[in-house]
Amino acid sequence: MRTSHILLLCILGHALFASVFCNNVSGLDDCCFDYHPRSLNKKYVRSYYMTDDRCSMTAAVLITMKGATLCVDPKLAWVGRVMTSLDQKIF
């Protein structure tokens, strides 16, 4: 009787840990579904990153000095200038 309880607890524990580990896989949490409509001065942008290739929209995500995130179209000229400026600051 005692062995069956221990075995059951081990199986339940394994199931709980397996579900936690499966949920920690990086997924498509950072996809954009629309673009910010206005341009932004590059002095207000701290950094940027591109969305995952698996997202339905290709977007650059700008992170402002205040920590806000804005999805923008990377094909726009002003977005290209902001990204180039930030890339040059790194080097």
C-alpha cells in the first residue's frame, strides 16, 4: 500500500514538473499585430529588437527611455535611421 502511494506521488510530481518545463519554452509572446502610427525621435529610443520570424508581421520593437515598447514597420525610412543610429552607438 505504501509503495503504491509513493509511486503515485512520483508520477504526479513528474507530471507537474513536465508541464512547468514545457511552458518555459520561448514562444511567440513578442509578436506585433499593428504598427505605431507616428514617427518617433531617435533620442527617445533606448534600444530595439526584431520580432520572431514565426510572427505573422515583421516588426521592429522600439524600447523608449521610459520603458514603453512600440511596434513599428522596419521598412519605413525613419525606423531604419533609428536602428542604424542605435547600432552605431553600440560600437
